[in-house]
Amino acid sequence: MPLLVKPDRRGTGEGIKQKKSSEMAAHKAKTAEIKSFLSSVGLRYPQTQAEVKLLYKEMGIFMAASVFLARTPATVPDLPEQGIQDTKEQMRFRAVCDERITLPLEAFGNLATSWPPPWAPTV
């Protein structure tokens, strides 16, 4: 009597081999496409996690620019800047003024007594 019995096989396993080979071919095709994109942009294939993050950032910028150029009408980039737009100096001044606007804590004194508002449903 044998100590080890071979398990019964249901077929030759060709379906699994075909699936793995098709997945590997798809992976190689994607890798080749990524490498060709990287070479066209002037980047090399990432070797570390930091390089992968940089790659995602660069690809995001590239795709955003591509979508902007593809979907924006040709007349929009030629439009002049509007005069209602604040300059950087005006924005800095507004930010300095905004951070100085504060309320004393006493202004929130009767907040607890006025909650819930009268229009809120009661339970």
C-alpha cells in the first residue's frame, strides 16, 4: 500500500496556463506602454517608491494639461487677464486683514442657551 496517493486531476490545467500567459502578455504590454510614455516625456522607469510618487505626479500634470488642451476652446487661452482680478499684493493685504478679525469669547456666551433653534423639530 503506497504512503502517498496522487490527487485526481480534473483536466490538464491548460486553462490556468492560458489565463496566466494572457495576463503576463497584458502586463508586458502595459509595461511597454508605460516605458514608451516615460521615454517620450524624458523620465526613466521608477526604481524606488519615491520615484513612483514622482512618476504619478508627473503623469497627473501631463494628463491634466492634455485634458485642458483637448477640451478647452482655442479662444480661451488667448483671452486677456481681467482687471477685476486682485494682484498678489492685494491678496496678501486681504489675508493680513482677515487674520486680525476676531471675536471675543464673550460673543459666544448665549450660544448654548439659543440652541436648538426654534425652527428645529423637537423629539
